[in-house]
Amino acid sequence: RLSDNTRVDFGATYTNARYGDYFPRGGGTPNPNFKGLKLDRAPEFVLSGSITQSFSLGNGGTIRGNVGTKWTDRYFLADFANAHQFRQPSFFKSDASLIYSARDDRFYVQAFVKNIEDYVENTVVIPGGGFAALPGVGTIYSEGSAGFGAPRTYGVRFGTKF
């Protein structure tokens, strides 16, 4: 905490996750060994930071604003049926919110935006879903499908205690 009304958070992770001896069974021959390749969905580095500022109001309520961002290093997604890995490039995702809370937290109103950059990362590969004429080619899900992270979202929330 920088003060009673200001909070700053930082985070950093390092992961060195790799496959041991692993031979995915695919349609192609020969089946290669994934040994030493980076493990799927395991970015090497992730960095995050946020700041939250609170303000007390004369009516007993509070306003709290928060802005945060996270950088995720590149990671890989495997098409095990074809023994191939696709690379998801590194990306930033940032969020922000502004909350008004009434005296004694009787109710609140929050405006928020998530994924300000509107970056939609790949999260899934369809195993062996490539073109029939191109054996050994998987398919990354296309935009709007379940294989992508959430796009920019925003809205307003209301809540109450009773």
C-alpha cells in the first residue's frame, strides 16, 4: 500500500515447463518425440500490475477506481493428432473499473471494461482438423468460437445488501 487510499500490486511468474519423453499418436508417420518442447498453454513469463485508488465522499459512500494489465509471454498449443505445435504470440490484456459504494456498503454501482486492447488469443486447436489434402495440418479455432479467449467486454453492475 502506498497509502490508506492507494494500493499498487505487481506479479511475476517464470515457468520452465517442458515435455519429457512423449510420443503423440497421430496420423502422420513417424510419430516424433515431443521431449524438450515447451508444454502447451505454459507461457515462460507472465507479468502483471494494477493500481487501485479510493476516495471517501461526504455522504459516507466511497468511489474506488482500478486499472490493471497483464502481459503473457508466447505459448504453444498442440495438435496431438498430427504431432505439431502452434505458437500463440505474446500479448497484453488490461482491465479497468470504477465502483461507487453507498454508506455501509448497502448498495454499489460498478462500471467496468475487460480486455481493453480487444486482443483475442487462441486457446484451443482442433486435433487433426486440417484439410484432407494436407495431412499433418491441424486447425486453430476461428474467431467467435469456443477456442478463443474473451474479446473486450464492458458493462455496469448493480448490487445490494439486505
